[in-house]
Amino acid sequence: MICSECSLYKLNKQINRPMLNSIVHIRAERGLKYLLYKCTYDEYTPYQMLDFLKLSFIKKYIEKPQQKNELRGIHPEKKQSIIKTLVPLMPKSRQQFWFDIPTSDTVNDLYEEPEN
């Protein structure tokens, strides 16, 4: 027997139940417990909500991730290099970001692969 986490009650309760072949655009947003969909290609048509998950599944398995309490930052040497070489080429409206970005000595560079 196949165990599904779809609520048949919620699906059958919908007046215009969407069929897979009629959906042309679907959007899933972080934090939402439902999907948004469109059945037309018209960009001005509003999205419709598709709430299909069982409440027991939502309560039991969907957990919010732990919130990060500290900023990741970049290495101080990299920040100084960017400020020295790239900031003079930027417009004034973009420069303040690089002066305010936090730094950390323990952070790994995301462009470098970790050594094994």
C-alpha cells in the first residue's frame, strides 16, 4: 500500500480541483505550506493556492530551521583587497556595502574547495 501525505479531504473539497495537465505554471515559496499555480499563460492572471498536505504531516515533519545568530562575513584580507582594487571603480551608492561587510578570521572561502 502506498502511503501518501496528500489530504484527499482537502483536494476533494476544492471547487475547481486542478489537474496536472491543466497546470502551466507552479511556484513553491520558502515558508509556505501550499503551492501556488496558474492554469493559463496570461501573466496578469493571479496565482491560485493549492493546499494539499495533511495537517499531521505538516505538524510532524515540517520543522523550521534554526535561525543563524551570527553573520558569516568574509576574510579580512579579502575585504581589504576588494576595497583597494574594486571599490574605486564602483559608484558611490555601492561602496558602503563593502566598507560595512563583517569580517571573520575563521571563515572559509566559498570559491575554494576544501582540502581532504
